[in-house]
Amino acid sequence: MRFLWSLGASMLACMVFAAPSHAQTSSSWWERLSIGMDFRQRLEELRQFENSSPDVSQSGVTQRRLKIRARLTLNSQVNDDFQIGVRLGTGNMDDPLSSNQTLSELLTRKPIGLDRAFMTYNPNAVPVLTIGVGKFGLPVTRTEMSWDIDVNWEGLYQQVRGTTGAMSYRFVTSQVSIHEEKQRDDTLMFATYGDVSFNFDSGHSVQFVAADYLFSGIDSVAIFVDTEGIGRNTNLTQRDNTGKIIGFQSDFNLIDLIAKATLNTGRRNYPLQLTANWIT
């Protein structure tokens, strides 16, 4: 229910702040279309030993895998206020953490999936406001202690950002749909985020981040992972008398604090970055 209220509020904001039709960009759609592509190939080597603390002289099994990653990105500025974007990418359809594709399986064709599909609304009348919906890249600063760099959220977000002198700020709320269930509560994530940055004349900068990630209906994820046999690493779970997983042993609410300093080394494109991250 909270997710539907958030969606309705975002759509209402779009209608309230929407610019009139005469403000639309006059150029043709293909002139406003940007296309990007990246490709990567690598050889991955895994060495497996018979125990967790092997003798360095012990022989083991070595596995070598050739992997590729290919992504195609399309973005278009529909008019002065709206932008849409789509990204297609390789990868395992059951893995949200990586778009790497192993070259194996007897030369079979490899899947291409929808990595991102989103729309953002950034009205000229209120330039500090951005509203995004769809499957989008994370609109927050984070480290891989909390969110993998390749994860994309699904849902909507609201962002307010601005600059005052040497200080810039950003506040974000987001409502993310993680797993939909017919017979159980849906799994949702509600993010509340804020950061402030200071840029100095010397080229140095510092950033401070505070975020709260509140998960609702998280037990459905434990049940889904168990019934689908995905085999992910997971936290401690609760089981019934038959041994069937019925949920996690606790709720999930992450507090993420980050302090980041970027130092000017005097060499262009080679700054020194120091990051401290605390999560509870």
C-alpha cells in the first residue's frame, strides 16, 4: 500500500509541475538520441582446494572461464522536462549483480536482457527536482558494502539537489519493488538518503553521506530463494517442523554512513580518494 501511495504522489507531482506543450524541444527525436556501447572480455581463473586452509604445495582443481560483457545504451531527451533511457546487456538472467556472460555451453547463443528502462522528470520550472520511474541506476552514493555496482533498482525515486557556493547537497527518497507475491506480502525497500559535499579551490573535495534502507516483507525473499533453488548465500533463516524455510530470523534495516575525501594530486585524472564506510 505504501508503494502505491508513493507512486501516486510521484505521478501527481509530474502533473503539477509539468511544463506546457509549447516548451517542448523543437528538434527531431533522432537529434536528441544518444547511443553508447561498451564491450569487455576477460579470462577468469579459479583455483579450488580440498579444504579452506590448504598447504601452498597442495595441488587443486583450476577452472578457467572466458567471460564477456556487452551493453548497449539508448537515451533520449523527449522534451525540456522528460528523458527516457534503455540499456540492454549480456549476463545470467537470474543474477542481478553482474552482466558478465561465460562463453561455454557448446557454442550456444547467449542471452541479452533488459538492464535498465526508465523515465526521469526534471522540470524547468523546478530544476532542483527530479522524479524517476522504471528500472534505473542507483541515484545514491554507496560502496559495494551495501549495493553492488551493477545492481539497478526497480520502482521510483524522488530527488532534490542543489548547490550553494562551495557546498552541494542532495536528498533522495526511493520506493523499490524487490519481489511480488500473490499469497504473501510483497518485498519492498524504502530508501531515505542525504549527502553534502564541499569543493575547495585547491581541487580537494569532501563528501558526507547518510542513508537508511528499510526492507518490508523480506521473509518472502527467503521463501522464494528456497523454493526456486537459486542457491544464494543468505542470512540465518527460520524453519517449520518439516524443515521448510518460512522466513529470516530478523528484519532488515540498514543504516549506511560514508565519508569520502578526494585529493588533488596535481596529475589530471589521477586523484587520490579516501573512503570510510560504516553500516549497521
